[in-house]
Amino acid sequence: MNENTDAVAALVARLPEIYQPIYGYAELSSGASRTTEDRLDDIKRIYDRVSKKLDRPLRVLDLGCAQGFMSLSLASLGASVVAVDMLPENIELCRKLGAINPKLDVNFVEAQIEDFVSSLDKGHFDLVLLLSVIHHVAFHVSPDAAMSTVERLRSISPVLVAELALADEPLYWASALPENPLDTFGSAAFVREIRRTGTHLSEVKRPLYFVSDELWYAVDEIGTIESVRRGGHRFAKSSFKSSRTYYMSADRVLKKLALIGEDADVNRREIDREVEFLNQVAGNEDYPRVFGVEDDGQHSYLLREKIRGELLTDLTDSGSSFDYYIAIRDILRECINLEGMSLYHQDIRAWNVLRREDGKYCLIDYGAISPSKNDCFWPQNVYISFLVFVKELVSAPLILAEPIREVSVTPYGFPGHLSYWIASLSKIPLHSWSFELMLAELEQSFLDPGAAAVEPESAREALLQMLEEAVTELARSHGRLAAALDADREATGERIGVEKERISNLHHDMHGLRLEQGALANKVEEQLSAISHKLEYLSHRLEAMDAGISGLNATILENFERSAALHEELARDVSEIKTKISTGFWKRFLSR
């Protein structure tokens, strides 16, 4: 061994625990509690992708750095690292390893994690490591302190890589942890589980997460989050709200769909359909490219090209003018192309139509494209369903979602040329219809200068018009009631959210009080034990004092008896002397 090795070995020998390998000293790492290669490979990959995204080396914060293996390993990639640990033995070893590797930019700090994080400002770091450490803050300080620490870390760094202990671990801190580990990250925009890794403490494997409010990470790419949409479109109410998330970047869309829970089957089916279709039309400029798809068992991630444009619903909501003839014509042309491949879009709605930047209208939601020739909702006939879509479009912004659509498709509910178009279509047997026929009739109707809204000519047609108006009014009334119900539900949800937060706060307070009560009970128990020992000691002392007093009493009694005997003897002597004096003994004695 050389001088450095001897010094490092001596510092390692002083460690309370060799938690991770000793950087640069494999011969001293055999007793490490945890290997790090698997997690380190993932972290290095994340570091590399974020570094390329920012186009520079990263500033890294490693909280709970232990023996500094992760810190020094990232510094070897060019990172500037600040590493924090509360144990002086760890920091002393880390600083020695840093001194042995002076080219690595690492600063090791001895501090409590929650205190150090509270002192930080935004912009200090690009990547934070929080590996199996925040549970110590939750248990030894409080769950609220742990949550506040994580929230602050999210605000000061674009990326947090966190490994979490779990509440089902058979360990003493488990009671301080949330049942759902994702609650640790609050309202973070993007959270993805990277892997699960075993520990030396239990058989429960711990999850490693990528967490960010600014970036997404999937298909081995890092992208900027420009906007986030959770759930389906706004007309879908609460459908898929907890199982689908869409992340929008400048040129990419990342779809994250849950593969567990009640929506798992439909989500998997949609992803499979979308990937299959887009791969089938790869090279067609009308459709986006697929950059990749991956499945981690819990979620499926689909990354594809973003088509720039505006949703038709956004145009109608804003009152923007658009030519509905052009929109209908373009969508019919796309339906013709799909029908030529024996494919059909099963959900042609205004919220699935995009006006691209070049002015062309196109369908989105490629997961709804299928060989099945039917609509996903109602009516099942794809051609009649298309006419209902047109009716909803020209009635905008009163576009309705399930359960009631404006289902009437007689000519009397359409304006001008469209009324003439519907009338001409109605004369053709339905079994002869195709999207190509519908487009041909549409173009002819708009070319005919005499085309106008069709008026009922018979009592039967007038009755159909009345029924159409009644159904339309019923649908719209239902829409208004549904909107009012949604608003009330949203308000109720907000109130429930407030109450849930209050309950959560009370739960945290109660948990804190339980911890304080436990600590107080331990302290009282310790004090009672000390008092018990002292009382036992005093009892022994009292017994000894009682024995001493008894001995003293016996001695006093003995001395008293001796004193009484002496007193009697003295009294006899005095009596004899008095007798002798009285008999003239002393006179005879003195006369001698």
C-alpha cells in the first residue's frame, strides 16, 4: 500500500457503514452495503442527455452523498458537484478522495440536508441526486419537512433524480412515509420511474425516479415541456384524466398512457393502433414521424413529431372565422385515403381536427384509426356519423360531447349548400355510399349556383324538421345542464381538495404529535427508569442507615447501662466517704 491507500484505508475503517464502493479503491469496496453500477448507469445516461440538452457540463447536487462514489463518478464526466452528508466520518473520507483526485470539481459539505436545501436559491444546480435519503428527514424531522425539501429542490433545479424508501418496507421509518411514493413529488409535471433496485435492508425494491417541471425524459431523449394536458380533450370530462398525459414541445409530442388501472386495456390498444398506423404511413408528409415508443410495465411512452396548427375546437371557441367547406372537404379527402387502405377513423369530432400552419385541415388521434368500419360512439354508421360531425361543426361553438349528440341529419338543420348536399345524398341508397361519393356530392353542391337550403314540402318533412329542432334543443339543453353540473362538480372537487388538504395536514400534525409523544414517552420512560434506580439506591441507603441507627441505639443503651452502673458505684463510693467522714475517719487520719 502507498501513503494515500493507507490513509484512505484508515478512514474507511472509521466509517459507521461502508454504504457504497470507495471511489478508486476497489480493494476497499468489498464490504459495501450496496452496489451502484446499475443506478449509476441510469444516472450517467440522464446526465449525458441533460448535458446535451443544455449544451454544457452540469452543476450537480448530491444529497446524502455517503462515501461520495456518485459525486466523484459524475465529476469524472465533467460535472461541477456539491455533495452533502451529515456524518463527519463520510465527509472526511470524501474530502480525502477529492484531494487524491484534484482534477475533479467536487466540494463536500457536512450539513443536515433539510437545512442545506433551505439555504439554496433557484439556478444553483441543473441536476439533483436524492438517493435513499429523504425518508430520514421524514422520520427524524417530520413528513412535512421532507415534502417541503423536495418541493424546494423542484424549484431550484430542472431535474431531480430520486430513489425512495417505501412505506411497505419492514423498517422503523416506514410509518413516516406516504402510502403512494409519488405523493413525495407533489404536483411535479413529469415523473417517471426509471428502475427498481434491491437494498441490503429488506426484500422490497426501491424505485428510482426522474422528476421535473421543465423537462420530459423518454425514448432516450430529453425534451422541453412547453405545455401539459392531462386526460382526454376538454369534452371528455374526466375520462382518462388520471391515465393519460400529453407533453408538448416545440417539435415533439410525448404521450404517456397508463398500462395499469381501469383504462389499461383501452390505452394499450390505442398506443398499438397509433404506432402501427404511423409506421404504415411512414414517409407520408401528411402524418407525423414516430421517434420511438417504450413500455416500462406501468406506462407506455410514445414520442412522435408534432404537427403545428390549431385545433378546430380552439378556433370555434375563440370565434375565429374559418371556411367550413374547406374543413369538410379536407377531412373527406383524408377519409378517402384511409378508406383506400381499408381503414377508418372511428372518432371524427371537431376536437380531433387540426388546421395546420399551411391551412390544410387534418385528423389527429391516430389511435382511433382501425380496420373496423364503425364509429366509436354513435351512430355506428361511419357516413351518417360524419354528417353528425358536420352538423356539430356548423353549429359551433355549441359542440356537444357524449352522451347526447345532435343526431339529426335531415337537410333542414343545415345551411344553404350543405342542406342541398344532404338532400342529394339522401336520394342515394346508403349501401352505395362511400367517402369518395360524399366528397363528389359536396363539391357538386357548392358548384351549383342554385343550391340553397331545402325546405320541407310535405307534412312528413315538416314533422321531420320539427323533430330535428326538438332533438337539437334537447341536446343543447342537456349540454347546458352538463356544463352546469361540471362546474358544480369542479367547485365541489375544489372544496373536497381543500378538505383533503386539511385532512392531510391534520394527518401530518397527528403523525408529528405521535412522534413527539413517542419521544416524550421514551424520555419519561428513561426518567422513570433513572428514578427507579435512584429509589432503589436510596432504599439500600435507608436500610443501611436503619441498621446503623439500630447499632447506635444498642451502643447508646449499652453505654447508658454502663453509665447507670458507674453512677451506682459512684453513689456507693460517695456514701462510703460520707460515712467515713461522719464517723471521724478523716479526723483520725488527719491527726496522724
